[in-house]
Amino acid sequence: MNIGTVITKSCKHFAGKTALVSGDKSYTYREVNQRVNRLANSLSGLSLQRGDRVALLMRNCAEYIETDFALAKAGLVRVALNFRLTASDHRYILEDSGASALIFEDYFSDMVFDLAPQLEAVKHYICIGEQNGPFIAYEELVNGGSAAEPQTMVLEEDLYTLMYTSGTSGKPKGVMHTHKSFLSMAENLLLERDVRRNDRMLHVAPLTHASGSWVLPHFARGAVNYTLSRFDLELLLQTIQDHRITTVMMVPTMILRLLSYPGIDSYDLSSLRSVIYGGSPMPLEKLKEAVQRFGSIFSQNFGQTEALTTITYLPGEYHRLDGGPEEIKKLSSAGYPYLKVAVKVVKEDGSEVIPGEPGEIILKSDHMMKGYWKNEHGTREKIVDGWLYTGDVATVDEEGFICIVDRKNDLIISGGFNIYPREIEEVLHMHPSVNQAAVVGVPDDEWVEAVKAFVVLKKNHSLSENELKLFCRRHLAGIKVPKSIEFLEQLPLSPYGKVLKRELKQIR
């Protein structure tokens, strides 16, 4: 079994049903399969061999999904480039992966034209769009290939994708995932999440990351995948209303912007039954606000690049505000493990913690990475005795609900005390004037490290540093109250939507 097998089966079973909608393009399952087969056979005709890496540089679009499926059928390895990265970032990943081909939107033609002379390994440049210039035209490959099923032998242990980490602590690492690990992830989602045949899944978060993990499960179920090329609140809301979207995956930053959008009440969003969030911490107070406004349609998903989306999840039934303290406490958790994932929270010596005691989340499953590309040392550090160490610090309760405390690397040690920034960030978000907050440790002559907060206020709100410190003192131990608070217009975000704390630490 491989990903191509699943695609072929779905396209046969749901042949006349709409499979993919992207702007004014709409394809049935039969049409998707024909285009995918044609592209796969054309790529093989370019002398690309099983196991060769092919990079993708494009925004969310139908062609991204087509190309992904075609590579799977041809036995080629997808290297998805985050389009928000810089040219130098792309160059590093293309060189590190040894990509033989690059498929890109004409939106990026100028960048690719400048990069091409620097890339010795890339032999084929394939351009999507009419402005293809000197590059191979994508549609010519699709139209020129055979619609027959590709004959490449693809095994479940074959490499399917290299997913590069965000590089927040050094150069990005290529995470190797096989066909087996992606199918295992899809099986987790189909077993545990309510994916329905009549669903309309909207991909507004990048397909290169968590949102892309939901394409295959919806395709296997016979649902429709919609794509948006950019995150634009008006476009997002209009699409949900016009196409009766049922499901959308967003990172917390998107939800925060949605909550503050003044025109939201003028749209009919009643078709939405599932809003999946993940990728970074969701402040509890903001989550409560979202549930209050839209109802219990939210569900959290916790995963990481090395473990593909499905580590733990908190379903919609726990996103309620009418429960007691225990129910509200679960709302701030990351939920419980997926059925086919073994999860433990352990101390430094590897022994399991007692309920309420912090430790590191480790896991074992079929959807774990195979390892880091060309990085055996990093692989040995990450996978120990078959267990993948996530680097996330958490507690676990008697029922198995896991509450993430913080990233291990973000720990602040001040005056000999361990301080987790997320606890302070949650308190800051409780203040009615605070829109966003991030906490870091900065050098201090007396305490070695001191707590510093960076805060973005809501529009038309004012607040002084002393007022916010007094608020924190009512909810935090003295050692955890920020020694200094700086107000910013916006927090620095990575192309992946995560707060860049290393940049905050450099602000003086």
C-alpha cells in the first residue's frame, strides 16, 4: 500500500464527485486522477528516477495537490518550500535536499530566475502559469503525458517527503517521512476525527504544513478540498459563506485576527461545524472568546514536523464554557493521545512523571519520522530506544489529558527557579486590553535571567507597564511577574506563524 494506491481507489470510487476547488478551477475525482497520472508519467519522462527529490514552490492552489499526488505515484520525493521564506532559505533547502527539479508558480519566476545559476543539482524548472518564460510549462507536461496509471513500483517504506523544520534554533533540518508514516497519520485522523463524505475542507493555512495533512483523509473519504492562495479575512469569510464550508484548519494567529475583525457579523458562517487549530499555543482566554462567539466547533491538534499532526487532540466536546473547573482545565490542555500513538511524559532519567509533575513528551508510532536527512547525529538525539523526544514540556493528569507547559528550550531560569513563559503569557492574555503577548528570559546581573514581556494591545486600548505588572501580581508568584514589559505594534512572526522569541531577546 502507498499513497498513490489510496488516490487511485478514491478517484475510482468517487469518480463523478467534485474533489478539488481552487478559485475558478473545479475538478472531479476522475479529472484529478487523469491530470495526476499525466503529470506523473511526464515527470518520469524527464528521466527523473524513483527516490529523486522534487521541490515545490507555490502558494495554496490546485496544482500543489496535483503535484503532491503525482510525485507519490511516480515514486518521487516531495520537498515543499514555504513560499514565505527568503531566496537564501530556498537555496539552502534545495541544495541540502539535492532536488533534481523545481515546480513553481510564475508568481515566483523572478526569484527562481535569480536562483537558477546557483543551483547545480536542479536540472528541470517547471512553471505553473502563463508567464513561464524559459521554463518548462506545467500544463504542457500535464497535457502531454499518458493518463494511464504510472507503472513505478512504490513501496510503503519508500521516502515520500522531506519536510524542513522551521530552523528556530539553527539551520532547518530535513525530516524524512515515508508513504507508511503519512498513511498512518491519515488513518489516525480518519479513525479519531469526524471526517465526512459531504465535508468541504478549506485550506487557508499553508498546504506545506499542518493544513496539508488533512488533504489525504478528506480525499480518501470522498469530500471536497478547497484552497485559498492567501490569508485574507474578507476572502476567507466570503468563501466560507458562498461555498458552505464545513471545516477549516487555522493557526492561533489567524483565529485572533478573526476575532478582532469588525465585519465578521455580516457573514453567514452557519455551515462551519469544525475549526481545527494548532501549530502554536492558543491562549486560553482567547479560546474562550472564540467558543463564546462561534460555539463548540473548535478542536485542537498537537503534533510536530517529526510526528505529523497526530500526537494528541482535544475534540469539540471539551470546548464548552458551561462546565466546572475540571472541564475548564481540560480546555487549556492539548487533549489525549490518538488511538495508534503511544505517548508518555518523562523525567530526565526517562521515568514517567506523576500526575501534575512536568516532564518531556515522548512518543512512539508508525507516523514518526524515519530520521533527519543526512543528519545521523541529530536523529540519534531525537529518537532514543525507539521513542521520539518532542522537546515539549508538559504535565499529564489521571485521565491522560496532556497540558503543554512550554518548549524545553524556552525555559527561563531566574534566581535558581524554573519559570515557564507560557504560564505568564496566559495571565497577560487575561487582561481585557491585551491582544497578543510573548515572554522571554533576558540577561540580568542579579538573577542571571529576568522575565521580560512583549505585549500588543487591542486597537484603541491603552495600558501602562505598571498597570499590567499590578495585574500580573494578582495572578502570579512574585518571581514570575515580568521585570519589564515592552509594548509593540506587532510581534515578530516566522513564516510558519510562530513568534520569533530569538528576535525578541535581541530587543534592548
